[in-house]
Amino acid sequence: MSDLMNLKEAIVNGKLEEAKAIVNEALEAGVNEQEIINNYLIKGMEEIGERFDQGKAFVPNLLLAARAMKGCLEILKPRLKDGSGASLGTLVIGTVKGDLHDIGKNLVASMLEGCGFEVINLGVDISDSQFVDAVRKYNPQIVCLSALLTTTMSYMKKVIDTLTNEGLRQKVKVLVGGAPVSEEFAIQIGADGYSSNANGAVILAKRILGKC
Ligand code: B12
């Protein structure tokens, strides 16, 4: 399976079709979906992020890498489902207002769905009132907030405060995540949990709902 070794580079270079072809080939060869995500796709995004940091890559490169990553996740997403049909619980997830990053948030959503949760994915740039409306409409047990910018992470507190003001905070647990977020920050803003990755998000959600 020498081609799989090229997957990370295909993501870094934003080669959508090449990346998708490698993923399909790997799946046919029986490679595990999680292995593809964790060992190649995420590693590719980390690499392009580092190059961006060092001034060796620019926003268009990030966009192309993101498009390739998304294309691969679309192939993998249906295969992450456990097929049992029973829902472990309902979650609402979104990237907070002002923030357009959605790769990590979508990965968390896919993993949660794959592990048996019903996931309402609100998308990006979601305001506190949109989260409130979604909680009223879908009655989830958990709300997941994602932020990738230091300038938008403080908006997570605004969402939590608005949930409190609207009398909804007792009804839902709030999980937070995203590259600049930390356990300490989560505690500081009154969230119920934090994880640095999608696997951790699933563990947290299961623990909160007593499904572990
Ligand atoms: C791809 C990317 C983009 C793409 C986004 C495409 C998309 N559809 O998402 C584009 C090009 C659009 C972009 C734009 C910008 N970006 Co950008 N971007 C990145 C980059 C390279 C990768 C992010 C990513 O997808 N990582 C891969 C995923 C898998 O990881 P993740 O998002 O961290 O998610 C994981 C965990 O955090 C966690 N998680 C995430 N959410 C949640 C939620 C919950 C509840 C839980 C439990 C866990 C969890 O689980 C995920 C999976 O394991 C990062 C660099 C980096 N190293 O993070 C910069 C980065 C985030 N961007 C940055 C910046 C500055 C910008 C721009 C302002 C650039 C500009 N000048 O225009 C704009 C902002 C646009 C906006 N308003 O949002 C900075 C932020 C710096 C800061 N301190 O705030 C970074 C860190 C780059 C840098 N070093 O400067 N970006």
C-alpha cells in the first residue's frame, strides 16, 4: 500500500482527486477509516498549518488543503456509522460567530455520528441566538462549540451566558474545543467539558450521557 504514504502529501498540496483516489484504494485494501483520518489526513492538515506558520504556505494553500481534506471525509463519513440504528443521544454542534473554520468541527461531528449520536450540525459563524434556537428546536442533551481563532474563542462564553439567560443552561451540557481552547479555558467560561480531539469528544459525550 505504497500509495497511502502519498496521502498526507496530497492533502498538503491540496490535490483533491489524488487524495480521494488514495482513500478509495486504501479502503478497498481494508485499511481502517480511523487510521486514514488520524495518520494521514490530520497529519496533512498539521503540516500545512506549520508551513503557514513559517510563511511557507498561504491562505489559498490552506483552502486547497481544506478542500482535499473535506473531499476525503465525505468518502469516509458514511463508513464511520455503526449501523445499529439506535441513537445514543442528540447533539447540536457549530463553529461560533466570526469563525469560518469547520474541518475539525466536521470531524468531531462525523465521529460522533459514527459512534451512534444524532448530530445537528449548524455550520460555521453561528451566533448565540442561533444556538439557543437550535436547543429549543432539537432539544439536545449536549451543545458542542468549536473555535479556531483566539479572537472568536471568547464568543463561547457569550453562548454559554445566553443559554443561561434564556433558562436553557440546566437542560444541556456544553462541550468546547478547537486549537486555541484548553481545559483551563473551558473551566473558566463554565463549560462542562473540553477535548483536544474528535476521539476525546466522543468519550466525553458518552461519559456525560452515562453511555460508557
Ligand atoms: C485550514 C485553515 C484555514 C482555512 C479554513 C477552511 C475550513 N473550511 O475550515 C481558511 C483558509 C478558510 C482559514 C482562514 C483563516 N485562518 Co485559518 N487555519 C487553518 C489551519 C491551517 C488548519 C485548521 C484545521 O482545519 N486543522 C485540522 C483540524 C482537524 O483540527 P482542528 O480544527 O484543531 O480540530 C480538532 C480539535 O481542535 C478538536 N475540536 C475542534 N472543534 C471541536 C469542538 C469540540 C466540542 C471538541 C470537543 C473538540 C473540537 O477536534 C478536532 C479534530 O481532532 C489552522 C492552523 C492550525 N494549526 O490549526 C489555521 C489557523 C487556525 N488560521 C488562522 C488564521 C489567522 C486565519 C485567518 C484570520 C487568516 C486570514 N488572514 O484571513 C482566516 C480566518 C477566517 C475566519 N473568519 O474564520 C490562525 C489562527 C491564529 C489565532 N491565534 O487565532 C491559525 C492557527 C494559523 C496560524 N498559525 O496563524 N484558515
